[in-house]
Amino acid sequence: MRLSPRLILSLGLTLCALLAAGDLPGAQEAPAVNAVSVDAAPEDDIEKCARSLPPQPLPAPPLPPQVRRRVLRPVPERGFPAFEDDLDRAGLLLAIGRTRAFWSSQPPQRSVELGARRTTADHLLRSLAALEATLAVHGDGASLRAALQARFDLFEAVATDGKPEGTITGYYSPEIPVSARPSSLSVPIHARPADLIKIPPGRGAGFDYGRRRPDGGFEPYFSREEIYRGALRGQGLELLWTPHPTDLLVLQIQGSGWAVFPDGSRRRLFFNGANGRRFRSVGQALIRCGFLPPGTSSPGILAYLKSQPPDREARMVNLNPRYTFLKIGEDSGDPFGASGVRLVDGRSVAVDPDAVPLGLPGFLVSKRPTADRTGRLTGYRGFSRFIFTHDIGSAIRGPTRVDLYWGSGPQAETEAHHMLFPGRMYIFLLKDSPGRIQE
């Protein structure tokens, strides 16, 4: 958030799930010519499209306590997966170290609920230390599996209907071209307005950020279209400018990214609040309104948007009313997740914290795309690896919904765009944890 730290973040979510409507392997790219000719289409076709779209659903309510206790199901020892990890140990140890630092900063007796179990920050810290020690002695395969069976309880994330498979997507840190001065064709990247506030839980009637009304209540902030038309002009909120509103949309959905200047220098951009409007998938809207054929891939949707004349591109992007405000980071390190932990490429995941707490070690089994360093998609294969719940995303809802962080660069971009597969997530907890929660 995805970051909102990626409260979006990442808005959390990957473009495979958010921009595209079913971006599965085999989905087609955008046609070489525009699916709808600019000359052939009426001038108000985008506005007609916007009026025809159904309202976005309200966010799902929090899980009732009795349901939350069932979404992390104990796994018997015979059901432990084969703990084969497709990444190197260096990144795994880095992720463990960063997660240990997080729990070291918490009060030792801080209570954490894992399904029907209650544990403490101190026990989670010892769980991470034990996992690191176990990995130092045992490699992949039967030896590691036996060691983990002996020392850890394992929980499998399951949906509210008891099904263990969920949807696994991906997100990344995009790189977008920027300039310090505006041009006639650039759009501003806005800082957070002074009157934007985070709405207290339960007070926003379905929105997370907004402003106070004269009567003391709350309302969402200006929409993306209103901001594009100048609602914030004159407040000095323009951080930078970028040529394509599509690029800005991508970075806002991912929750953070890199601003790349003409001389090649780069600065980090981080999430700094949102306008409280509900997210709408631009890709799904364009497909629904007939601008693009069903099955168009996320890269195809982005290419189509950026092929439009500037104002038309912006009007299409404005079909998503949600707008994320940003800030320029003071360092060039990895982005922070919602937990406050710096994300680790391929190891950090965004989860729904209503069902799965942040800061937990886990294991993911799914299928993934592969790409070369230039970003060319080369295929798909099964994979499994240790992961850590470092982040959240506004579109990551439910105990089995997982968004995997891929890093930055062309390879990460392609793999994140094409990551949309079923998968399973497991959570580790050192044995002899505090007991079961009373019903």
C-alpha cells in the first residue's frame, strides 16, 4: 500500500488485479491501433462511460470475532508443506532481521491474536530468532521440514468458508519520469493538503480520508477529476510534474515509487494520504464501456492509455476517482510497509490485517510469472518461499488475499503485472505460545 504506508499502498494492490479485468496468462495485449478511434468517438464518450458505471461497493465490514478466530487454521504435522524456497538466503535473513527489529520495538507483552491463539510480541520475537537459528542449521527439504515440525506450530490462512486457496497478486515500486518544472503537457504530483485528515474508524461511513464539513461531520476530499481540473491550484502543493497521468496512477496504486529526473537522478516518493474516494479499476471501466476488448492485459491497458492525446488520457484515468497524495523521501532505501518495516523484494507481502496480523513469518505456495532483466515475460512456473506480513493494501481484503512485493525495475514491473494466481499462505509460531482465546 501500499506506503501508507501502503494503506493504499498500495492501494496496495497490483495492477493485474486492479487495472485489468482478469489478467491471466494468455490475456491479449492492446491492439496496435486504438480500440476506439479518437476521431470516430463522440467527444463526450468518456463522460457517458463514467455515468454508465455502477457505484463502487462499500468496503467490507470487519470480521466478527468468532469468524476471525477461524481464519488461521492449525496444520497437523503431516500436513506441513515441503519447505523449498526459490530465493536466496540473504534476502530471507534480511527480512527476518527487519521483522525482529520491529518486534524488538514493541512492548514485550503486547497481545497479538492469530486465529484462535493469542501470543505476545516477546513470543513472536523468539519465534523469529528460532526460525533464523533453524535455517542456519538445515537446508531445504526433509531436514528443514522435520526441524520446523519439531519447533513450530503452523497455521494455514483459510477463507471464511473454510477454503484454503486465495488470490495471490503482486505489487512493485514503479519508476516514473518527472521534472521540477511544469510544461504544457505535464500533470502535477501533489503533496498532502493541510486540511486533509485521516478519518477515525467508524466515523467515515465508508471512506478513510477526507475533511471536516462546516457542521463538524466528515466528507471525502476532491475527486481525481476535480484535482485534475485545478481544485488544489494556488496552494503550492505541486511537488513535481510528470508527462503521463497514467504513470502517476500506477505509482499511486502501488503506494510508493521512484521519481526519475531528466539527468537520471532519482528520489523516493511515498504515500501521504488519500482523498477518501473509493477505488475504481480504470481497466475494467474501459473494457465495460467498449474502449478495449475483454481480456486485455495490464500492460496493454497502460499502453492504450498512454497512446491517447493528453487530455483524453487524463479523462480516462479520472474514471478512478481515488487520488493518493505523496511526499518526497529523504533517503533512497527500500520503501516502508504499513508495519513500519522496510520491504524486502520477494519476501514482503501485504495482507488484510483484520484477519492476519502484521509482522509474522510465513510461507507462500503459488505460481508465478518469470521475466528477464529487460522486463520481457519468459514464462510461468510454480514456486514457494518464506514470506513476511509487512504491509497492507486497500484492495487486499480477506484472510487468503496476498499481495507479493517484487521490488523495482523492469523485471519486477513485468512480474508484478502478471502475478495473478491461486495460492496458499501459512504462518509460523514457535511452540509453547500462550493459549487459546476464550470464546
